[in-house]
Amino acid sequence: MAKRSDLRQFFSLSELGVRQSDTISGALGQWSTDDKIAVAVPDHTRPLNVRAVLEELIPRIHGEYKVIVGLGLHRRMSSEELSTIQQFSPVQHDPFDCLPLTIEREQFGVYREIVEADWSISIGIAELHQYAGVSGGYKGVIVGCGSADVIASLHRRESVCAAGVCIGQVEGNPFRERIDRMGRASNCRVALVYVPAVKQWIFGLPDDVIVRAAQLIKPWHWVARPAAGAVLRVPTAKAGSLYQASRAATYLALSPHPAVHRGGKLILEASLPEGLGSEAGFVRALQRYRPPWLEVLTGERPTGAGAQRIIMLALLAQNYKLSIRGCRDPEVFQAIGIEASAEPAEVPDGWLDVTDPFTCIPQWRG
């Protein structure tokens, strides 16, 4: 592998580190390549205009390319969901068709189509992430296009509950550090991310991109006094299933200084047409245990796709009550012990009305 200084020269970035712009073309600058490239893009759970990115990026790739949709352990996308990028012949990542890579005697797998390219580029969104601190960068390849084994290992209970693993925290975060170590040992060379918090695009070496993104994201909304509860209005892109939407609640509950009194209520307003979600480990655990899910913190470790999400719900339930409003089928959630209603949420006096729960999280300095 080339040294970092060589990589900077190789990709002809106009400045060392990263390039930032309010447009995709501005961030990419004059960059182009003649190599065989794998382009890792996010799936439907990330609110990114992937077509717009590819329309700017692909003309700069003069060699062969393959667009890989990084699914992680999420369900496969439907033909309709892929229709906007069908012209680029996207291939959906298979977590069971991966090739082994090694770093410091640790073996990890990455999707075959990624590894067999000369190198890969990670396309994504840099937003708050429960475990990695900030999403994007190497994560698009190592998790988005990783093997089932490596994804499970990263998300085991000991990993997601480790000291330093915290929303918004990059430095000193062992979850983020492990992803980045694997990323440097992979063929992922550059990253292009969109930062919704500031409506900016960042392009460059993945490490530098994440550092810059973390500096730009200012997620905390400081309030004068704590509230008895909060209504969290989940955006459409995250409102498909409880697996995705519940992040709005755990981001607040597990943030450094949540502006809701302990014992208060967090109401998710989301349509949730996919119910609990397609992540088998998460669904299985929800059907086996009941709130406040204490067993998943101290007993047998939950396993399977998405199982780490119920661990976050259990941590939330230590201090808050969770409720759902505006969902399509309340009985699905009532059956697993979560209060739910199809009626839209009302905001009682003194409560917080959080309209952007993924980028503007209420905090109290008390």
C-alpha cells in the first residue's frame, strides 16, 4: 500500500487533506482516474441523492467501474428503490460473498466486488452515528460492504457498550478506530460525503474527511431547562421501520446531556410501514423480551442482524419510557409491549417538539 503522502499526490487533490464545497463537482474538482474502480454507495436507509452523485462521479472514471450498494445487514433493495440509479447497473452487496483481508493478525471480510477492484471509493452521508460517532468514510466499505462476520463482531454487546463509544464522538472512540484500522488495510482510498448539517460536500482521504465532517457537525441544541418529555418527528427516510426510527429516541436518550428529565417519555412520530424492520436479530429479540429489556444487558448476548439496536433500547429504557404515534399498524408494536397509536402526536405544555432529531438534539447544561 502506498504511503499517505503518495496517495495525496496520486489522486491529484488540489490541497492536502480534503476539499469542501457546496456542490459535488466543487468537492471533486479536477479529479479523475483511469483505474478499475468500485464505487460503494449507501442503500435506501440513507437520505442521499445517489443518482446525482453518480452523474458527477462516473464521467471522471475512464476505466472500468462497478457501483456497489452497501447493504450492511439490511434487506435487499427493491427494483423500484433502485430505479433511479439503474442506468449505472448497480450490484447489491452480499455479506456472505466476501474475500478475507488481514490487519494485525485480525482477519476481516469485504465484498468480493470491492476487493477485486484496483481500489474503491466510499460515498455516503456524514451524520451522527450511535456507535461510530459520525457516519461515512471507511464505514461505507467496512460495514456497508463488509462480511456478516465482521459486521456482527463490530456490533457485539461489548463493542457498542465500550467506554468512548458515543454519538458524535470520533476521537477516542474504539468502535470508530476499529473501522478505520480495517479501512486503511482495505483498498478504500478516498471518500465523498455529504454533511446535511451544513449542506456541504467533502472529498478526500477517508480519515481526513471524517475529521473535517466531525468539526462541521454541531448537533447539540442547548435549552434553558429540561422537559418532562419530547416528541421526536422522524423524517421519512428514517421512518420505514422501528429499527431505523428508534435511533431518534436513542440518540437523545444516550447523548451527553439529554434535555429530558429521567423518567420522562420519548414519543416517536413515524409511519413505520415496515413494522419492526427486516433485521432478524433485532426482531427476534423484541419478540422474545419485553420492555425494559434488561435481559439483553446482563443475560445471554442477543445475536443476529441488528441485535445491537435492542441493546440501545434497553439502555434508553433505564431512564425513559418509549412510545410511538402516527404509525400505520399500532398492533405490531403493542404486541411487543411498546405503547403505540395511529393518532398523530400531541405536544403537551412544557415538552420538547423535536423536528430534526438526527441533526439537532436538545441538551441541557444542568
